[in-house]
Amino acid sequence: MRTEWEDCLKQMHGRIRRARSYLHTALKMANVPGNWDHILSQNGMFSYTGLTKAQCEVLIEKHHIYLLKSGRISMCGITETNAKYVAHSIKDAIENAKEN
């Protein structure tokens, strides 16, 4: 039973690492302003994006990408299929958020 659990953990770890890679690549390909290397260097199911509260609100309200207003996002929601959409949405949020 323990071996099965360890295999599941390895699979999940690999899935999250791939999600980080998909997003990082998509951000670079979309020429999103900033350095996004922290996406790859962080560990775990969540990542701090470095986005402001106003930028997060754009993602939530306009693009229906749900994350904490602190900029913390679940990497489990990032897939190879949606990484490009997320990256372009982040670019839009950075370029168009009205900071208070």
C-alpha cells in the first residue's frame, strides 16, 4: 500500500512540475513583461505570481481565472491546453489593470 501511495505522490509531483513548465513557457512565448523564473523555482501545488491585487482582479473578473488576490494560484489548474490562455490573460492583466 505504501508503494502505491509513493507512486501516486511521484505522479502528482511530475504533473505539477509539468504545469509549471507549461505556464513558464507560455509566459515567455507571449512576451509577458517580467521575469517568470520563480514559477519554475517554487515548489508545491501553489505559486506566488507576483501580481498585484488589481491585476488579480482583472484575471478573476475578465478572464475567469481564479486565484487569491495576493497573487497565489493553484498550479493544479494549469494544463498544457490552458497554459497559453492563462499566459495571455496575465499579460492583459499586467498591461491593463488600473492600480489604485
